[in-house]
Amino acid sequence: MLTGLNVQPGGCFIDGTLGGGGHTQALLSHSHPNGRVLGLDADPAAIRRVRERFAKEINAGRLILAHATFDQTARVAKQHGFATVDGILLDLGLSSFQLDTPARGFAFQHDGPLDMRFDPTVGRGAAELINRKSWAEIADILYRYGEERHSRAIARAIVANRPVTTTGELANIVRKAKLDCAPARRGRGGGRGRQKIHPATRTFQALRIAVNDELGQLERALPQMLALLRGGGRLAMIAFHSLEDRLIKGWMRDRSRGFLPDPSLPAGGREQVPTLSICNKKPIAPAAIEIEKNPRSRSARLRIAEKCKSISL
Ligand SMILES: C[S@@+](CC[C@H](N)C(=O)[O-])C[C@H]1O[C@@H](n2cnc3c(N)ncnc32)[C@H](O)[C@@H]1O
């Protein structure tokens, strides 16, 4: 990430997903002594912890924190006087801190209230979503955002067991619904090793994406981030599932071409001046040693692109 963002002393960066501040720490130390970072997170608990961790850098004016979703980046950057920046980072999804806190309701391994909001102070949690929506709407969420093959059977089981209020209840409902769908696989480890992930993984991912409007957030944020970059500035995006990675890949690819396909236009698209150049054709995946040290990194995919130098703001 540091190489990809080309972090230099005195550089100015935006970390759209502060989390525990690991990446921000690296940005601050590699942009030492006078580099600056604007850090955003939707989670007020993340902001509180990062505020304590980086009290010195905040006092020195090198780190500015904002409790905001990253689709607010343009507004927040303007508010804090970040007109253009050298690099922007998004490390998508949820933090280990959130996953390991049962009260946040992200994990099927611990029982807790079924919430899953990055910002528990706004909107509605996952329990409200699955207890209010119709069977068809739940099935659609599980299929679209979890790519869950058994979306209909799981949605039916959820509706039959409502109200569902805890992560443990939901995990059990999903597990049973899946066993009913594929009883032949029982006791065989799922056959061909396919069932290595917990049966509720895709359902939990889908609900989290829906609750936090994760794909909408990303779609709204990307153009703002491109506008904030100086010519030659870099974007580094880490995705943890294929829906996000596909969105980033397609968005970067469309902006790196001289012709933008659009079937609604008579010529099948239009010519355009490319605004981005893609730095790595294939996404960067963690090395085996990193996965060994940090198994949660295993599905991470990093994509980097540079804003074309000729693009004026
Ligand atoms: C994978 S963690 C980031 C970890 C961080 N890079 C670090 O080094 O510790 C993702 C963080 O992004 C936050 N987040 C997710 N979606 C967000 C959004 N749309 N806007 C702002 N923050 C978001 C989550 O609350 C979480 O703290």
C-alpha cells in the first residue's frame, strides 16, 4: 500500500477507512516530518480509539479526524482545507475490532444483538431489516450481496422463525436451512472441500452490505476521490469480496480508456480523455506469510491507479 500510494515526506493523504489506524500510522510515519492525513470512519468507536492513539499527531496538526462515511469525502475534505491530495486509501469492510465485539452483531461465532451497522448511531440494524422485509426482498439481498445459492430457502427459514434478534439465532437458522437443502453433504465436510467456510458466511456478508449500503457508498465515493487527487496522485483500494473488487476494477478500467462503451449511444459509446492509469493489472493479494500471520487478510485484493498528470482539476 505504501509503495502503491508512493508515500513521500510532506505528502498529503486521505484514509477513508481509519479502523484501528494501522494504515494511517504508516502514512504518518512515511510522510514524516510534515505530511498530513485526513482520516474518516463511520464508526464513532473507531474515531475515539484513533483519537487516543494519535493524540501527538493530532496536536501537531498532522492528523485530522472526521466521523463520517466516505461518501462524504468531498465535503469533509473541503471543510478541513484539503483541496487536493497525493493519495487516497480505502481498506473496505469491517475491522477486527468490530468483528471481535459481539455487541456489534457482525460475527456468527459469538452471540450478540443482530446489528451490523458501522455507525450504530444512525439507520437500522440487520434485525430490523430481516424482521420487516418480505421473503422475496430478503432472498434478493442474500442472492445479490452474498451470491448465496440457497438464498430462497434461507429467506423462507428466516421468515418462518421471526422475530430473529441475535447473531446466534440467525447463524442456526441458516445452518439448518442449508442442511435441509443439501442433506447428502452432511458429515462429508461439504464434499470437495467446498464447505470450508461457515454456512452463514454469505448471509452475514449480504446483510452487512445491505445494512451499510456498502456498494452505494463506494459508487458515490469514487468520483469524489478522483476529483480530490492531484495529477499524478494515487488511489489504493483494498476489497474483501468480489462485488466490491469488481466495482473498483470496472470503474478504474472505464476511466483508463479512450473510449467509454455505452450501448444507449448511437456509436455504442463515446470517446473520452482517460483520467486514470491502472498501476497493477492484476490485484495484489497477500503473500502466504502475511496470510499465516493474519488469516483475515486472505481475501484482500489491492488495486492501485494513478490520476493522469495532464488532468487539471
Ligand atoms: C478494514 S477496516 C480498516 C482498517 C484500517 N485500515 C487499519 O489499518 O486499521 C474498515 C473500517 O472502515 C470503516 N468503514 C466501512 N465503511 C465505511 C464507510 N462507508 N465510510 C466510512 N468508514 C467506513 C469501518 O467502520 C472500519 O472501521
